[in-house]
Amino acid sequence: MAIHRATSGILIIDKPKGITSHDVVARVRKVTGIRKVGHTGTLDPLATGVLVVCVGQATRLIEYLVTGLKQYRATIRFGATTDTLDSEGQILSQHDISDLTPARLEQLLPAFLGEIDQIPPIYSAIKRDGQPLYKAARAGKSVTLEPRRVTIHTLEWVDWTAPDLTLDVSCSAGTYIRALARDLGEAAGTGAYLAELTRTANHPWLLDDAVSLNTLVRETETNSAGWQNYLWPMDEAVKHLPKLILDDAAALRVTHGNTVQIAQEKIDVDDMPSRTGAHLLRAYRSNGEFLAILELAEANDNIWQPKKVFQT
């Protein structure tokens, strides 16, 4: 666990069952006394596990966290379907599973690996015309969704105790495990829905890195700053970007929003990772303080411009 005495940073919350991700954000606001709080990657009320919550200036880094690799432990119940695709919905159909064997299920899994087209659940937070789809679904409105391209990296068998199959799933952001359960049920010919779900990782963070809401509350009751013991430095969100230490003059220019020229020997532009075609790096003051994210403006002259500047 990273200890960082600050009011901006990242909290890794072990979300309890039965509350929404927005409920978690509201609780964190109350505990910290900070209004600017946001999460990266919604977990349904049914789900538990890793929820990354950004506090203060770290909310400006959410865009670098929402695309991270996700891992889940999912329990899929075969033999029935529900309107919400999980155990909280109404049963729509029931089917006999007496012929469903572990061997048959294992044969189905490879078809769901790699890049696949997945139709999201109608009961979801996806917005259309500014409104979450679940509101339209609850109002009985007809909703048609287009398939989305997602990537499922691994599907690892954990247990089969009929009617429940437990899998460890590693997937891209935007993958709905409820939809995976539905599609596996359709492939098996028996129907299925998601019975339980735990997010075990939102890389780079694992469930072991997470703190419970009850612990945050208890720590704050005895020490108003106790929650800061669980705050990760906000530059953890961009550790995948190359690092640059600025001298004092360059740091001052960046602070004022001006471009800086970086000597070729300090950073190799050709080796830089890119996002949406733009080269980025994380910049620090000479004392090690995280200062900014810089974006390549002129490759030929090694000119960099501030993309996000963080003041302390």
C-alpha cells in the first residue's frame, strides 16, 4: 500500500455488494470532505471488488485509467434467463440443464476469446440522448443496441457446481460480464445469467490493494486525515508514460502553460508510446513533485506543450 500525505490522489476501494459506484463516490466525498471525486469503470450494485476512485486533481487523470485491463471472478448460473442478465432481475425463462456437462461448457469457451462483438445489456449505464439506457428499459421503452467490439484475453475455469460455472475473466474495458453470461447461456442452449461478480483487478491495482469503505470511515472517525493513509499518488495513473525531470526554468514555463524544448539525449521520441496519435510523457519538478503531462508539439524540434498541469 502506498502512503501519500496529500488531498489529491487515488483510492482503491473494495466495493461492497448492494450499492452503486456512484454511492461509493458519495461516501468518499463525505469521508474526505472533498467535492471533486470520480470513479473509473462502473461496477453494478451486484458486483464487488476493485473500484478505482480519483480524488481532487487526480480526477483529471481518469481518462488514463478507464481503458485499463480488467479482471473478474464471475459465477454464471445456467438454466434460466433474466431481464437484467443478472440475479437481480426478473426470471424470463427456465430450462433443463441435466444434459449440460463440464466437457460441453469447456468446448464453448474458446469462441468467446479474443476480439468479439458483444451487445451490451439494455439495463446499463450507457447513455443515449443524454439518459442512461436503464431508465428507458425500466420505463418499458423499446431499445435497440448495436454490437460493440471488446476483447476477452483469458477465460480460466475455476469451478462447475451445477447450475453454476465460475470463471476468471481477463478483458478489455467496456466488456460486460453480464452479456458474456447471456451469450454463454445462448450457446449452451439453456440460457444463463450472472449470479455473482467480483472485480479482482483494475490494472495496475489488485484486490489486495483495495480498502473497504468501512475502514475508511473508521479511520476518519479517529483521525480526520486518516483516509489519506490509503491514498495512492496520482501519478500512478500515468506510470505507463515515459518520465522526465525538468529543471527549474523549464518547470516554470510549464507551470505558465508555455512550451519547452527537450534535449534529444534526455528522451527518445521514437520510443515513446502514443495515445490517439499523440506522444505523451509525465514531467516532474527537480524535487520529484509530479507537475504535468506533456504532449509532443513539434517532433523535429523536440518541442513539448503542457497538456495537463497540476498545481500543489
